[in-house]
Amino acid sequence: MSRNRVPQSGPTAFGRRHYYLIVLSIGESRVHYDDRTIHLDGVYLLLLNSKVPYSTEIVSEKQSGYSCVFTESFVLPIMRLESLQQSPLFNVGAMPAFKLDAQQQSRITNIFDTMIEHEATDYLYKDDLMRNYIQLIVHEALQMRPTDHFMQYNNASLRITTHFMEMLERQFPLENLNEALLLKNAQDYATHLSIHVNTLNRAVKEITGKSTTAHITERIIAEAKSLLQYTDWSVSDIAYALGFEYPNYFSSFFKKATGNTPKFYRTR
């Protein structure tokens, strides 16, 4: 937990981190987040996911703000909260940057200042307090999202979809060649959820507007791109790790989704 008023000397290294990061950024900077570049000019709240590769680059001479760094194990007691699962901290497809007005900046600044104050104490339940403040910041971000994100759905459909998305994310990132992807298609997830695959497909489509297969494909492609860019694993190794029986199956799958072969994507 820190308050930072000294600009960085240069861009940070692009890649995944072993921690989550919440930043109140005041100034001009760029965030290279997965395959996007986000230009920040003004006051922004950033919630950065440990599973998505990113780097930050300071542009303005005057840069200030706050940062809060924590591991997944730290927030484990509250990770099942739907608000956290829907936030950019855990939802890899969500936009991580929120532009703040003066009132929002004041509220979030007060939260950060309170966190810094309590961090310096020896209060026995200080970690619980910190987790509560992280939730407060997440709720501030969620309130800035369009209202159509908060439509009321059938409870059963929402519960099924939430469990599915949690299971999907839990399989990533792949960090060991000996730990191949276990759940590869909608039927695999339905089996683990002890429901019929049609029930899963209906629930996911109702809540997200996309099919179960589309979610699985997008997440596998995102992981494939990261492995191709940031590891020295061969294309065959990546194919097997992602659950493909043969490398050419993976190549066809990747080309259909991206328009390029894995080898061409890595070279580019």
C-alpha cells in the first residue's frame, strides 16, 4: 500500500504479475493491457488482473497517485463475492480503467488515505479491514459501469454462470507443461457442475449474451497468445498444454479464431 508522487523512470516490463494491483493514477500515462493500449490523461482508477500481461508507461512530467498491491491468497476469504468476480480484478475481459470526476476522486482518495493510516497500526484484524477497503474500491468501480451490466437475472442462471466463469478462470494461467488443461468444452464444465449441458448453455447465454463455447474459445485463445508471446514453449508444447491431441488441431483452431497460424503470430 503506497502513495506515489514520483514518476517512474521508464516503462515497466510487459508481462504477467504474481499480484493484483489497484492504482489511483493522476497525470498522463499509457497502460499496455493484453492486446490493448489504454491512454490515461487525467484522474483514473485502474484495477489490474494478475492473469493478464500488462505494462505501464508514464508520459507526463508530473505523476502522482496511490497504489495497492495484494496477492490472490490475501483476498481468498472474499473471492467468492459476486462483486469481486464481476470486477476487472478477476474478470479478464472487463475494461480495467475508470475515469474519475472530482467527487469520485475525493471518495477513493479518502479510502486510500484510510488504508495507509490503518496499515501503520498493529490492529489484530487489520487484514480484514484492508479487504473491506478493497471491496469499497471495487464497488466504486462497478458503480461507474453502464446500468445494463446490473440487469436482474434468474438466480439459478446467475449462479450457474458464476460457477462456470470461476471454473474457467481457475484453469489459467498455464505455468507448467505437465499440467494440461482439464476442462476443454461445454460438456466437461456441465459434468463438473452436475448439470445438463443444455442447462449450462441456456444460463450462460442468458446472463452474458454469449455461448459457453465462445467463452471457452476466447479464454483458450487469450492464453495461447500469451504463451506464444511470453514463453519459449514450442507450438506443440502449447497445443498439448491447452488440451489439443495433435498440434495441427491447435493450429487450425487458432487460425480460425485469429486469422493467423500460431507460428506466424509468434513471429509477428
